[in-house]
Amino acid sequence: MALYSDTVMDHFLHPRNVGSLSDADAVGEVGNAKCGDIMKMYLKIEEGVITDVRFETFGCGSAIASSSMATEMIKGKTVDEALAVTNKEVVGALGGLPAHKLHCSVLAEEAIRSAIRDYYERNGIPYDKSKFPEAEEGSCCRMV
Amino acid sequence: MDRIYADNAATTRMSRRAIDAMLPYLDTVYANPSSLHSAGQEAAEALLRAREEVAACIGASPREIVFTSGGSEADNQALLSAAALGERKGKRHIVSTAIEHHAVLHTLKKLEKQGFSVTLLPPEENGMIRPEAVERAIREDTCLVSVMYANNEIGTVEPIREIGAVCRARGVLFHSDAVQAAGHLPVNVKEDGIDLLALSAHKFHGPKGVGALYAKSGVPLVPLIEGGAQERGKRAGTENVPAIVGMAAALREACEKREEVSARLLPLRDRLIEGLSAIPHAALSGDRTARLPSNVHFCFEGIEGESLLLLLDQKGICASSGSACTSGSLDPSHVLLAIGRPHEVAHGSLRLSIGEDFNEEQADYVIRAVRETVEYLRGISPVWRDCLAGKKPFIL
């Protein structure tokens, strides 16, 4: 049995939307290099719609694949729709992740939320802070 | 290009000689060596010869060799036996190192729960354990010193003979996990002053699932498996005759060819080290010269090891990493942390362990592939971007 599903390998070997956006409207970064995973997400947002997205990831194969899949899932979506994306949906779209890699999908969900919070902050849009819990130091190290 | 297998520290391809030696014992000579009939005695003789061969390869007597299921079992039995002996004498302190294999570290943890106290010596930056440090750690109640012959991750070869001399002078039993060394380095238990030693067949082109424990004459072993009187009561269960015969053939061949293989591997190893050292912000782990002839280990800043391994695999290169992500744990290698690598760079590790069929062309291909892959992964890494932008200091 292979370590990863074909979809995970495809997104790992051919990551979609990889890179950065110098004119991003929002940038989010989550994770911790100590834990071996950092994801950074750049969004271009026009009238509440995510028109472009890029990511940079320091991490294992499933972290890169989760980031890639997450960018695909939010591209063209409204900010509200993007906020509704869960780690379980990322895992589902990837055709599953090994149990000890599920935290990578959590990180992908958190990267989206982190970028959107940055968008709210930059534009003075009020938002429910309780829905954006501050990531605890080293929270990426928890096993899901 | 054909697949390049550079993971010989994980396991090796079986040698033709070992396979050929085993075949009759899988086929025609199948009787139980404990049986009194002639067919059984034929198997018993094969076992006897295998024991003589293994003993001869490490400078031991045949009676000092117990066959086990592998290196881990041999390490477990060595430590638990030495601890039981110490217990009887009221000595409940063990000296070992922070870079041992888990077969040793986890057994020591178990002994700690039973009331033993364990001193784990930190290595120097190059992975070296100084004999003076061992000497200082030995106490009145020390019953055992356990130091690996060579490290499985970073390849550092320990000053075993000097440590053995310290132990002998202090009257303390000395165990060495020689799983990475047997068949690759000139291991001699008598000259090295070793009382207990573990080896594993599949690390020197023998079969998997078989190993041996050397216990110096007079050092009593406690059986881990109770049952019949096989292995003179030290390890119950019908002997795995084909595997044991294969191990003996493989070890003998490895010892015969050792100098020649070493001489072939050294320049290739050094070519890899030189080539990979040219990658910026990369660092060789382990000692530059006191090093297994097969081992190359690097940490690369700004990338994570598992993705490096998977991409190298796509390029036909089988390598390994001390990376957490490959093992299911999220902590980086205890060995890399022990030699002082910060977590951030310990995640970006690569181990290449080459075999005797490795060649210059492959070395150059591997160097190019690693360089390209590291560059690619750095290109998509936010950590690397921050280092380049001066937001984060380079560690390496």
C-alpha cells in the first residue's frame, strides 16, 4: 500500500497555486517550523470573492498537498464560503490522509482562516473574534 | 536510470552467497536440529557451523553466541541480563548515551521504571562519546555501560576500544549495539573489550528476522523467551536454521570483503559529502572521518525531510531521513537533537547509506538530484523566504 492516495501524490508533485502574490489583499501564516510545518496563504479578494490565491509551505508531502487542495477549494469562492471549508472536507477531497497526517489538513483550514482574518483586519470589517481563536504556540504539534 | 538504493542502513539486499547457503535448509534439510535422528543432526551441524562462523567473524568463541530474532532482541536481552546481574549485586545504575537506537533507549526506560537509574551521556557535536565522559559517569553502583559501535543515523563511529578499556579497568560490564558495524567495521569483541554485543543479519546482506547476541563467557543471560532448551536455555523456540545459516554466510562474506568494500565506498561517500556540502546552508551531521564508510547525513535549512525523500523517490533515489514525518511521530530525530541541531533544521534531514554497487555516476546523479530538489522545496518554503529576507536568521 502506498503511503499516500493518488490525489495526495498528484497535489504534492504538482501543487496548484504555489508561490506568492506581491499585491495580496490578505496573507495568513500558521504553524511552527519547530513542529516541521508552516503554511502561508496569499489571497486576492475583489468584492468579497477570492479571485486568486497562492501558497507557500514548509512541510511534509501531505502538508504541501493539503495546502494545494485548500487553495483549489477556495479559489473563486466568496469569503464566507471559504470560511466554511473544514479540514474534513480537505481530507475528503484528497481521498484521505494517514491518521498521523490529519493535522496537516487542520493547518490548511487554519491557514485559510488566518488569511481571512487578515482581510477583515485590513479592511476594518467587524468579525466574530471567537471564531478565529489565536493559534497557541506549538499548536501544530498536537495529534488530531 | 535504474533505481538507486541508498538506504542500506535501513536494510540491505541479500547476497547471492547467503541465499544459496540458505536454500538447502528451506528445502531438503528441514529437520528440527533438536531431533536425534540423522536428518535432525544434519540441521544441528549446520547450526554448529553457523555459530562457529559468526563467532570467528567477531573474535568470539562459538559458545558465546546466542542466535536471536534480530538486533532489537539481542539488545533487549543484553541490557535486561546485565541489569538482572547488577540487581543481584545491589548495583542499579546504567551508563548509556542519548544517541542509542530505540531498542536500547526503550529497554533502559523500562529498567528505569523498575528502579534502575540511567545516565544518558550527551554526545559531542560530531556524535562522539568521549571515553573520559564514560569514565566520569561510572559510579560505585554502575552495573553496565552501553555505547553503540556506530550510529545508525549520522554514521559516527564511537571510540569503542577506549571505552571498553575504561569499563574493564572499572570492572563494569560493557555492551555495544553493533548492528550498524558488524560486517562493515573490524569488530573484535576481545580486542575491543566488549562483554555483550548485538548484531543483525539484514544489515550485512543477510536475511531479515535473525541476529545474534554475543555474551562473554561467564556473563549469564536471562532468557526473554521461555520454553525449550534451545540455545543452551538462553532462547527457547526451534531455531530458524535457514536464516541462521544465511546470516553466517553473509557475515563471513562481509568480513572477507570488508577492506575491499570499504576502500571502494570511502571515495564515493566523500564525493557525496563534498558535492552536497556545496549546497548553501547545509551541514554534514556526524564526524567527518570517524564515520561509517557507507553513511552520508545532511541537514538542509528551510525544508522538511519527508517531502525531500518523496521527491528523490520520484527521481529513482531511495534514501532516508531522521524526519519525524516519516515515522509517525512529530518530533524530529533524538539523535539530531542530541548533537545540538535545533528542531527547525533537524526536520530537514537526509540520510544516504550507500552499498557496494554504488558508483561515481550515481553519486553525481544523486548530488544533482538533491541540489535541485532542495532548491525547489526552498522555493516554495515560507521559512526559506523569511531567511532570505533577513526576517529570520539562518541557523546553518
